[in-house]
Amino acid sequence: MRSVIQTLNTQNVEIEPKEDGLPPWRGFNIRTIDEFYKLPKSLTSDNVYRQLFYYHRQQHKDFNSAFTDGSKTANHVGSSVVFNTFTVTEKLHEYCTVFTAEVYAILLALNVIGTSQDKKWIIYTDSISYVEALLNVSNKSHPLLIKAFKKYLRLNELEFQIIFCWIPGHVGISGNECADLAAKNAKDMKYCFVPLSDIDHVLKLRINEAWQTIWNTEQQQTSFYTTIH
């Protein structure tokens, strides 16, 4: 397995520092909107989702919007946030998981929101896993998730009103579609860290691939000798 570990290019990898624990007064509630979550995606048409989103925006027109997304392909990981008048994108290390990209996109959104004069925001994400993780954050959570949660608390203390809302992806909601495309095309890398859990994930994948190669080779050899004899 040493050869497997050596295949990991770790020369330019910096491990994400461990985040300090959550404040003892952890009882603060995250504000969410779950009106889309109630509709099963397999039974809901894209048009229904778009109409519901349009109605939702009319009901919350006093809130600014930020659409976030994270993307991962074989050789590219990116995060993005789409605001009304501009878009923020960043490329991440290729070892980062898509969950890390999604969490980092939320952190990007919170950092920008913190510089805004506007105090009321809804952050949209098509990652149910992120919303569920945020609602159940603990000291054992992803380090970027803890960081995002702390940023949320600080902004709340500054009288920001920030709500998280899950929306379905790839149903034609403009902001979500733009965020998806922007994440896939992110080129500028400012965040060079990789969470330890992501390194562990990559290592396990490489080990599984190595064992699969060994197994395939043995099967081929067995078939070869069986044919000869």
C-alpha cells in the first residue's frame, strides 16, 4: 500500500487547520425555509418548481438573494456564489470533495454578505446534505461547516437576517443555473487547504482501486491458466 500512498501528490497540499469548538451557548436556531423540500422531486415538474420559486420571491422580495453551488469533476473542484449584480468563484484543490466545495461556497457568500449594507438575505443551495449538516452542526462537523456556522452567528449579532433555503437543482431557476455553471468554470484558487477527511476519502478510493486492480489481475491469470490446462 506504500506505493498507493506515494501516488498521492501531497507536495502542494495544506491540511485545513482544526477549527476551534462551537460556543457553549450552541442553542441558537438556524433560520431555514423548507417549502421546496416538502415537494418530492421525482413527482414535481420543473415548471411547478419554477412557479413556486417565483411566488416565493414575491413573498420575500425584501430579502436579497445569493445562489451558491459547489462542483467536482475528475480534475476540477470549484465553488461559486451568484448575487444580483456579480458572481464570486474560486477553484479548490482537486482532492476536495463536492461537499467541501458546497460548504466553501456558503462561506464565500457569508463573507461577502458581511461587507454589505443590506441586512436581509436568503442563501439558496441545491445541496440538501449541506442544509441538514448545518442544522446538526457539532464540534465533530466539517471544519468549514463550523467556520460557516460561526460566521453566521457573528452576522446575526450584527443584526443581519440570513435564511437558508434549499431549492432543487437543474429545474431552470436562473440563479441556480448560473451558480452551477460558474462553479464548473472557476479558475482562481485562493483556498489551498484540504480537510483531513477529504485526504482520507481520496486515500480510501486509491486503496480500493489498487485492490480492484490486483483482483482483476488475479482473475485474468486464473482464467489464463485454466485455459492452458
